[in-house]
Amino acid sequence: MKIKYSHSLSLHEAYRRVSNLLAELQNKYSEYISNPQIKWNADNTKMDFSMEVKGFSVKGKIILTDKLITVEGELPFLARIFKGNIESYIMEALQALFT
């Protein structure tokens, strides 16, 4: 799964907004999300992440540039039937985060 979202923020501001995203998601959806792990590269432009969502292992990365955010994720086979819903939710979350 790959989602691209255009924004008009500086790279620093995009990082600031994305850096707390997984923690906020875990707080909001604690009954569904567990064991979130994140790791940023040295220049804070790529975040590797993993978590358990309803018992499924999910991992991926978020890549930040001055004008674009790319979210790439690997969905477990059984979760692929929800791909459309997941993509819609991610787009809504990015819109809320960057408006």
C-alpha cells in the first residue's frame, strides 16, 4: 500500500506534526493498537514504524519532503480486504494533521 499526500508546510513542521502521530493513534485507539515502534533517520525525513493492529503485525515507513508525504505499509494477507478503508482513514488522518 502506498499513499502520497501533498502539503505546503516546511520539512521541519511536517516532521513535528508526524513525529507524535503513532503515539496519538495508540492513545485514541488503545483497544486496537499495541506495541508501536518508530525509528527516524538522522535528518528526520524517513520514519520506519511497526505496530500490532487488532492482532495483525503492520509495518511501513513515512517519507517526508518539503511538499509531499509518502506513507508505505505492508498489510498482512488477511487485512487486505480492508485496504480501501485503511487508505481512506490514512488520507483523512493526513488531512486533519496538515490543515
